[in-house]
Amino acid sequence: MKILVVEDEENIRKILVKILKLEDFEVLEASDGAMAMDIFYSEKIDLIILDWMLPKINGIEVLKMVRQESNIPVLMLTAKTQDDDEIEGLEIGANDYLKKPFSIKIVITRVKKLLNLIGNNKKYGDLELDLNLHKVLVEGIDSNISPKEFELLNYLVLNKGIALNREKILIDVWDFAYDGDSRTVDTHIKTLRKKIGKGYIKTVRGVGYKFEVEKNSGKI
């Protein structure tokens, strides 16, 4: 996926670009609003990381112009601290909002969450994820999973086929705010398997878990 980073502070922009590339994203960069719009009109962009205070065209005006053309996810970055500023950005069409200074890891997590919103329902065998309603259907029947269970399952699906250790799952899904341990992951995985069937989430011995689909993924 292709991400456009729009940030006039070069050190912040370069760090974001480097980290995103390490996460296997294709990254374009702009140091002002005018350059950002030139790239937006000439490239197929999947997500924009957009600073509020920019030369030439500020971030809010860039956001307004983007929203006239596209509904792609936009993550706003800003040094502004007033709640009214955050509300303004969200009302105009930002999907998420981070105040400076911020953790790079949190930026990556927010980016991955926003990219999860792209596309229609995801279907794997008898399992279907409704990304708009945050529901999971098994053979067409609502599995009644909780919001956190949905987030966990969607995270595993996004990393389909990749073995993920418990610590990474805990950090990425619980958004750095949870004070528990990796047993929380095991508990949620156990509950998910009861609700969606045991054939989708595999235990990788010595590592953690991964999502994959078997031909005969049945309900427990």
C-alpha cells in the first residue's frame, strides 16, 4: 500500500518515512501542502499522514481538498492541543488524530488500523468479517464477538499467514494502553475459537498465533 507523509519538519518526516518503509509500505513524502496536492493528484494513494501546520497550504485546507475527491484514510498530526482543533479536524474528515510529540509505534498502529478499513467485507471459508458493522458471521450467522475480539481477529487477518508472538499482538491490538500480560491474548484467542471455529487461528509452538484457512474449518 502507498502512504503519503506530509510534514514540514524534516527530521519527523524522515523518521516516519523510514519506519513506514521498514513496515513494507511504499512511501511518498511532501514538505508543504502544495506539494502534497500535486502528489495526491498524480499518484494512487491509500493513506495520508498529514501535519496540520504546513507552508503554502495548511493541513486543514489540504484535507478539505482531498475530501472533495476521495474518502481515503487521513491521519492528522499536530502540535495543537485544544480540543476544538481536534474536533475541527475530525469534522472536516480526518479519520484519526495524534498530538505531537507522539510515539512512532503508536503512529504505525494507527496507520494499520486505518488501513483495515479499506475495502469491503473479508471472507475466508465460512467466516466473513463485516468491516463497517464490526461483526463476524460464521456460515451467515452473527458470532456475537466483542469489539476487542473483532479488533484482534481483524489484526490476525491483516497479517494472514504470519506467525505473531503474544507480546507483539498485545502491543498492537491493545494500543499500548493495557497493563496486563500475554495471557490476555491467550484468553481472547480461546474465546474467539469457541465463537468462530478452531480452523482459523493456529497456534505456532514457541512463537504465538497466526491466521490461516483450512478447507474444513468447522464450528466447535
